[in-house]
Amino acid sequence: MAAQGIRIEGLKKRYGSGDTAVDALKGVDMEVAPGEVVGLVGPSGSGKSTLLKCLGAVIDPSAGRMTLGDAVIYDQGWKARDLRALRRDKIGFVFQAPYLIPFLDVTDNVALLPMLAGVPNAEARKRALELLTALDVQHRAKAMPSQLSGGEQQRVAIARGLVNRPPVILADEPTAPLDSKRAMAVIRILNDMAKKYETAIIVVTHDEKILPTFKRIYHIRDGVTHEEAGEGRGFD
Ligand SMILES: Nc1ncnc2c1ncn2[C@@H]1O[C@H](COP(=O)(O)OP(=O)(O)OP(=O)(O)O)[C@@H](O)[C@H]1O
Ligand SMILES: [Mg+2]
């Protein structure tokens, strides 16, 4: 799949209307190159999840512009013709709560997306197992989601977000329930993906352990973003 950077310009999001309206995003600018992993930090309620949901076409922005590669997907209204296809083919999500499918085992939770995209079942399961192994949950491959710990569920959800090798990955606190060794492994995998497939990746995090790994970090406060250089350290 062709590499696609992210460009966000003047993005606004208002929830509700009238007296109870909340202006969650007031003009966000952000750019992520193909192959780049950027951090997104800010206080609780500052609009981090709102920004990822707008970019992932889970909710409608109120104004602004968003581009993936050469394609304008939003410009004062959705320009992408098929938002379901956009979500399915372009975006890998890793959300705060894992949302695994309760009646599918771990392998099938991960293999389902490539199967739906037409990858033969055996190949889809092989890809799923490779990722589960990289994330150190391969021993739970036949378990049902309800039988997993919170951290195991999160790692399965991460595998599911990456398995289709989407050009864009949006991760909302992906390492929150993980110990520092596993958190670092997740960040290493995201960086490997970025390099290997030219994926553009945004990681929302409060995690002090992983913050020093980013080369660039966006801070969001009161609905606007400021860019800062990060330390760009390694992953060990
Ligand atoms: N569906 C909604 N309806 C109304 N207001 C909302 C809705 N979702 C979020 N908000 C408000 O928008 C603002 C931004 O919320 P958002 O979830 O994006 O914050 P966040 O930065 O992800 O916070 P956290 O670190 O706690 O996850 C908050 O004031 C929140 O209360
Ligand atoms: Mg959030």
C-alpha cells in the first residue's frame, strides 16, 4: 500500500450545541511523515482522543482540513467518498479499551481483518500469530478474550490494529496497562512497522517510560497543539 503521511490543518471539533457545547479542538495543526512515529500528550480532557477519532473518521470534525498522502479526506466536510473503506483500509486503531470480539478466540480476533480484506485464511492466521509472538501473547492464541488479563487483551488489540499493515496507525494510550518491558516492546514494534511499511503513526501517551523514545512530540492544551522536539532515544 502506498505510503501516506498525515496533514491536519485548523481542525476544530465542537460537541453538542448551545449552552452545553464543548469546543474540544479549536484549530489543531499537525503533520506526520510516512515512516514517522510522533507522540501526542496533554492533560486529561485536552482533546487527544477527539483528535484521533476525527482523523480516524469515527466522529465528524466541525471544521478544518485533513489529508492522507495526496488525498484530501476532509475539507469543511468529508471528501473521502467511502468512510467505511477509509477506516478499514487506511487506519489501524489501537483504542484505550480493547473492544475484542468476545466469541472469537485470540487468533481469529487478529486474523479477522485480513480475512475480510481477502487474505487467504491460512495466511491471515500466520500473520496474526507472527504479531502475537512479537507481542509475547502467542501462548494465549487459542484463548477467548474474557480469559485474558487486561494487559494481554491490550496486546491482542495492538496486534489487531497492526495486522493489515495500514498506512496510518492511531494508538490511544497503547501501553497504559503494560509493564515497562512490554511497553517498550510495543513501542519498538510500532517503530519497526513505521520503518518497514512507511507507516505514519500517532501515539497518545502519558507514559513516562516511552516519552523519551519520540523524536517529535505534539502537546495539546485548550484544544490547540504545539510541537516540540523529543529526545529520540532508543527502545532498550
Ligand atoms: N461525546 C462527547 N460529548 C460531549 N463532550 C465530549 C464528548 N467526548 C469528549 N467530550 C469532551 O471533549 C473534551 C476532550 O475530550 P477527549 O476525550 O478528547 O480528551 P482526552 O485528551 O482524550 O482526555 P483523556 O486523557 O482523559 O483521555 C473533554 O472536555 C470532554 O469532556
Ligand atoms: Mg482520551
